[in-house]
Amino acid sequence: MLGWVPLHRDVGVRRPSTAMLALAAGLAACTRTAQTPLGPVPVQVGGDQYDACASLVGGLSFDQSGAVAVRSGPGDRYPVVGELRDTKGQTVLICDSAEADEWKGIVYTLGDAQACDLSHSQPDARTAYAGPCTQGWIRSSAIAQTVD
């Protein structure tokens, strides 16, 4: 039972009941969990007989701010780690997907894809991208056009 339990019958001092303490501890744990940031989810590359990444982004659909948010993992609960404002002169490769294909794992850079060391096949098992370019996750709906 929630509430206060008297410490002693003759004294007006009370303490919280065991149930009230358990409820408070549970609420505190939920609050901590909700505030704990999620760690980054590496974009996986390779595992294909062709290129290390499946497609090249040919165009993006920008939001009202004129940008596409790049997140550290596939979902809105992951923090924004960058943004794409213009793809001119930039290479954006689609290498991974998650959350029923609603999110795409990308690797991007200014200039040519060869700078990212992904222009050749990597037929071995898929591995986390560890090259020199930037990686992150964008909504699939932000991709207006792809070039295979």
C-alpha cells in the first residue's frame, strides 16, 4: 500500500511505506534510462560480390531548414551528428539499412568515393566501416534519387 507508515504510535513522525519507496526507485530508473544517450551504430559495408556499398545518392529531399539530419544510429532517438545541405561536390554512398528499410546507413565525403576506400568489392562478411570518411544514418525518405 502506498503512503506513509508511522514510525511509532506515540510520535507524529512518519516514514514512506516500502511500496512508496519501490515506486520512487522505479520512476528514478525510468528517468535515467530515458536520458541515457544511445551509443553510435556503425554503418556496415561489404559482404557483396560487387561494390562495398550498394548505391550512390543522386539527390536528397531537404527539410524546411534545407538540410538532412545525419544521426549516429537508425532512429530519431539517436543524436544528430551532422547534416547534409548540398550534395554538389559531395559523394554520399548507401551502404546499410535498418528498421524495416526506413533508415539508410551512409558514408559521405567531399569529392570522389575513392577517397572513402569503398570503390572496390569487399566480398567478405559485412564489417563496420572504419575508413577516412564520415558515416551516419539518414531517413530513407530523405533520398530522392539513387544511382546504382
